[in-house]
Amino acid sequence: MLIVLFRLRAMLRAEEQRYLREMEAGEETVLERQAKMRERAKFLKDKREEERLQFVQEKYDQQFRYGKQNYQCFDCVSSAL
């Protein structure tokens, strides 16, 4: 009976040690976390800049179309005179 208890205790210790090693191996270091945050910040910055440029392009297109419509309307009026 006593031998069985010692074996169980040894097995429990070994299992706890394996568990602790696995937890430490899976834990993120401070440098890894900082690198991941920098990467995410760069991604968001690039995405925001892309959206801004797309918005600017849409406004330029609208401005172009509006100017073209006004010019066509001006041609209609001047040819009628």
C-alpha cells in the first residue's frame, strides 16, 4: 500500500512539472507581445491610410463629374443663345 502511494505521489509530481513546463512554453514574452502590438498598430495605420486615400479619390471623382455636368450645361445654354 505504501509503495502505491509513493508511486502515485511521484506520478503526480511528474504530471505537475510537465503541466508547468507546458504553461511556461506557451506563455508570451514581453518582447513578443510588444512585437505583436507594433505589427497590429502598423496594420491599422496602413488600413486607415488606404481608406483615407480611397475617400479622397471618391471626392475627386465626384468633383470631376460635377464639373463635367456644369460644363455640359453651360454648353447647352451657350449654344441656345
